[in-house]
Amino acid sequence: MIAEVIVDISSSEVDKVFDYKVSELKDIKRGSRVGVPFGNREIEGYVVGFKEESDVPDSKLKDIVRLIDDYPVITEEMFELMSFMRKKYRLRIVDVLRLFIPSQMRGGRVKELKKQYVSVRDEFINADIDTFIKPAAKAQRDVYYHLCDVGSASLTEMNENFSASAVRNLITRDILRVDSVEIKRTPYKELKDGVSEPRVLTDEQKNAYDKISAGAGDTFLLHGVTGSGKTEVYMRCIADALNAGKSAVMLVPEISLTPQVFRVFKARFGNSVAILHSGLSAGERFDEWRRLISGEASVVIGARSAIFAPVKNVGIIIIDEEHDSSYVSESNPRYQTYDVARFRADYNHCNLIMGSATPSIESYYYASVGKYSLLEMNTRVNKRSLPEIDIVDMSKEYAAGNNGIFSRKLESELHECVDGGNQAIIFLNRRGYSSYVMCRSCGYVAKCERCDVSLVYHKEENVLKCHYCGNRYSMLDVCPACKSPHIKRGYVGTQQVVEKLSQMFPGKEILRMDNDTTQTKDSHALILERFASGKAPLLVGTQMIAKGHDFPDVTLVGIVDADMSLHFNDYRSTERTYQLITQVSGRAGRDTKFGRVVLQTFTPNHYAYKFAVDGNYKGFFEKEINLREITKYPPFAVIVRVLVSSETEDAAFGVLKNIYGDVMDYVTAHRSDFAYAAAMKSPVKKIQSKFRMQLLARVVSGAESALDCIYAAAERYRTAKTTCFVEVNPSNLS
Ligand code: ADP
Ligand code: ZN
Ligand code: ZN
């Protein structure tokens, strides 16, 4: 018998299946992980199929030497998903494999944690001790009596607490037996397994839950305002899946994967819950993954990649905060979580729920045309009204002589909040802008030498950093262009806000949460726990603080500069602004206290703000979808970008020109399928010393066949030195 094997070589471009003989090993199945000889070493591979004969001459065929696990690690469902993803995203087999099997699993880097336990063999338990341990062997008798008492104990502990030589003696004489027992490393063990009983559903929750229960393999868009109790609806659906003997997949954005969330699910579903996310140690991840594939755990909670969790017989898939951009993988292997979720829902005939207080325009559009079933929850569980949003026109503040970070309104609200013993969140949207450093005399802006982007000033270290490549530069004293000493720091950063607040509230603890303060493993959780404890009245942060957190004492949210994301050059920037404002506002007044939001802007009449103030998602959607239809952007078109990058501008240009030639032939033949197609330099012309150019197209019909042409062209002209990436609806076009 011949096995077809994919070999797992990380650096290789190999995308083919190799033949190996199966002679000795009986239990090899499709999906088994095996050790195979490759070149002159042994590497890991995955059996993808069997056949009777190989085209390779028998003398050249080698044997599979080892079966690594006693179960197939790739299930039949995953094999089908693999071919789906290869076709849809043009991925190589190895790329897909790496999504399915966490890196910790591969190459034997992490192993089971095993502990040895000793116990008295059955035949000696009620026997006459004098017949096998001499009365004088006191140490041995102590060991024996202790183990008869407790049943079994860890070998290390026995050696520490008793005579190790006595223990050894009894083991060699087969009076004690030693068993190797696997210890599973459980993440968040310290979370107390409280108990959470299902709640009595509100009418809106019941309506949503009933509709989902009546579904059969449908996609539901659960549009529920912040605090409407979406989580309770998810948990009911998960409980039903478990009761039917099935498993459940629950996805949340990485940033909302907090101990708070795990606690809620662990309290309801106990040990059935497994957690997969990047913050776990390698051992924890390995063990949680194996708890899932063995069926010991059947609810997986995790970020995007948890959609590949090895659970069988899936009963429900949930994508919470479905609008979140982290559900799109923007680097190789590129994929959209929704597509994978939909594939698995089809395969398992189960429902898929996508939930959000601010659904993406595309999802809501699909719901409005009946592709998804729309479920609405318009009121908060506790009947609290949504927080009131005050818009402050910052140009009026400036005209009145206030050029500080905070408007007079926000300043007085902050005092009222903190002095009243409540908590406030100050939000600074830093997406897509840099707090650049500029010369006031000549307009010079400090840029990274390797990337075409402006540098960001970091006050604590007094350095300039490139947020694309991490390069550091010393802060400028004089302008390198004109020698002027008048160097201005650009926009306000979180550090500046903290500084201002510490002047306003001396002695009060101010927490800061942004990319810089959350570099270490638990820092994110620690900051949130600290804030939740109520000891710090103020939390300053970027979009990291916008999501999912439930702090009952927060009565005020300040949005320092709402306009930041509005002016980002992306067709989704208005949508993102609306979402961020709604999400961050939703942090206020979630419990019994009334919440208030102060939103500072230079464009107070922008429709995104008007609709956000009224909490009128539908109004916003109507306006936005009309714009998209007129301007031909998603969902009315598919945006395709071919990003070409190379060490030299000429090389990039040469490759792009060839691709452009082929694609334009196609465009000319299919004019009406395209709203736009052109080639140009990328907005960021250089990243990490690589020049970047691109072909950009918007396809309004026949996307499938247009993509075939574009992928083929990129494939045809890429060279070893020039990379070509095809991106479909990328969320970042820089
Ligand atoms: P969302 O995810 O929609 O923003 P949550 O699921 O966080 O809202 O729910 C908000 C709060 O309401 C939570 O504290 C939750 O425990 C509580 N809650 C949810 N459903 C009910 C219910 N049926 N009865 C009482 N409290 C509920
Ligand atoms: Zn200058
Ligand atoms: Zn750089």
C-alpha cells in the first residue's frame, strides 16, 4: 500500500504530495501525522490519501517510519475545508495545514506534560505486611502505609517527603506500581469556576433565540444594541448544541478575549470550554487543542484562528462583533473568517450567528436582501437608555481661546464624574494617523528611512519610532532640512492625555492602554482587572478599550478626537468611525448609573456623528449603502489589489507592467465588469526597504472569472526577488 503524504517543511515552496510505502505500521489513516525520511533526515508529514501503486519506481520508495499520534489529526471535514480554501484563496497545502495544526503541535516542539504516580499494587493492599517488608525496614513501612491511606501520590512528592531509597526499593520489588499520567495545562486556572444559571430571557432575546432554534443551517445577523444581552442568546444556542451531543465554536475579536469573557463561559459550561488564543503558553495551547480533538472539550472560544478548531459535529458557530476587522486575515495565508465559518456550517448543517451592535455595512446589506436572517434587539436588558452623546465643536473652543486637549465641557464632566466617585474612559482613536514630528519653519516631517511613513514620538523613551518596522531614531533638536529649532510634535497621543489628566487629578491613578503598554503576555488583562477593581478612576486608551468590557461604574466616556479615522483613505473609514463611536459610547452607563459621552470634533455636522448621537444605525446604513452603490464600492463591487514589492523600483515596475498588460487585455474584453482598473505606486511607497506598487481594480460583475485572470497574471510574473500578493477587499490600502 502507498500513502500520499504532505511534508511539513516550513521554508519550502513545495506544494506537492509525496508517495511513501506503508509496510509495518498498521494504524495509519488518512489524516495521520507521520514521520517520513526526507533527504537525509526524518521530518513530519500528513497522510492525505492511499493508493495501490505509485509512479515512483519501487526501489526509490521509502517507508513511513513512525506514526506520531494515535488518532488522525486532520478530520474529513478539514480535508474538504482544505480544498475549499485552496480553490477560493489560491493557497498552498502547507499554508492551510499551518492554519489547521497550531505551530506548537508541529515538529514535536511541545510535548504532553506527564507526571509519575505511585501506588501499592492490588495484591499487596490487604496482605500481611510482615511477609514482604521486614519490621525493621521502618522507612519502607512508612511509604507503604501512607500509600495504602491515600491511594496514590506523585513520585516526586513521595521522594521529597519519604526516603527516596525506600520508595525505589519497593518499586524494584514490584510492590509499588508507577503510572505515567498526563497533566493538562489549563489556561486561566485561577478563574474561579463560579456557576452561572441561564437567565429568564427578555422578549427580544426570546424572539431571537426562537428564530435561531427554528433555523436549519441558516446565517443569522443578530443586530443588538450594546447591553442588549447578545451573550445570553449565544449561550442558549451553545447549550442546545451540547445537549444534542454536538460542539460549538464561539469567535471573538482577539482584543475582547479577556478573563471576564472566559469567566462567563466557564461558569456556564465548565470544563467543556477550551480557549485558543495567542496569549496562551505553547503548552496550554497544545493541551487545549488536544482536549478539543479528543472531544474532552466541545466548546471552543477564541479569536479568528479558532474557526479551525478540530471539533467534530459542530452544532453552532458564532462570530461575535462580526464587523471587527480582525476577522479578515490580511497576511499570508489570507482568508475571511466568514467564508470558513459558512463552509463549516454547511458541512455540519448548523446555524451560523453573526452578532454586533454595529454590523458591517456589507453584512447588514446581505441581511436586508434576505441572504442572512435579520434579528434585532433594540433595548438594553436593564431597560437603561443608551448613553447621551454631546457633540463639542472644537473649532468653537479654539475660537474661544481654549487650545488644550479637552473642551471645557469634557473637563467639567471629568471633574463631576471623578469627584462623584465614578469612573471615566478617555478614548483616543489612533487608527491610520501618526503623531508626527514636524518643523514649524519649513514643514519638514520626520520619516523612516526604510519605510515611507512618518515617525511617531514616544515621550517616555524620548525617541521617534517607525510603527511599520519598529526602527528607532533619536528625537530631533533641530530640523535636518533647515536647522530651525522650532520642532512641533503633531497630534495628541495617549501619553499626553495621561499627562494632562494627572495635572487635573493629582494623586489619582490613571491607567493607559495602548500598543506600548500591552506588550507583555498579561498586561492587557491586568490593566482591565485594575480598572474593574475600581481603584483607578481613569482609563485612557486607543480602540483596544472600545470593545466588550463591562464596567458598572463608568459614567463618562470622552472621545478626544473623533475625526481621526474619518480622514483615513479607506472606503470603510466612515463606517469604522460610526462603529467606534457607538462601541466606545456603549462602555458608559451599562449598569444602574446613567452614562454620558462627550465627543470632540472639528466636523460636528458629519452624518456619522448625527446618526451615532441618535443611535440610528438604520439611518446610517441607508445613507452609507446609497453612497456605496453610487460610487461602486463593496458590496456592489469587489476590490482587488495586486501588491508588487521589490528591493528596486525598476524590478517592481517591470513585474507590475507585465501583470497590468495581461489584466488590461481582460478588462478591455470585459469592460462592463469593471468600475475601475489602474496601476500606480502604493500610497506607502516603501516599507522595510521594499518598493511597493500596485494594480487596483473594482469588479462589479463576473468577479470569479476576473479573479482567475488576476491570480494567474500575478502567478505568471512573480519572481524570486519580486513578490506579488493578490488581496480581495483589503481593509488596509496603504
Ligand atoms: P451585549 O453583548 O449585547 O452588549 P451582554 O450580553 O454583555 O450585552 O449583556 C449585558 C448585561 O445584561 C450583562 O451583564 C448580562 O449578564 C445581563 N443580562 C443578559 N441577559 C439577561 C437577562 N435575560 N436577564 C438579566 N440580565 C441579563
Ligand atoms: Zn525645517
Ligand atoms: Zn520603518
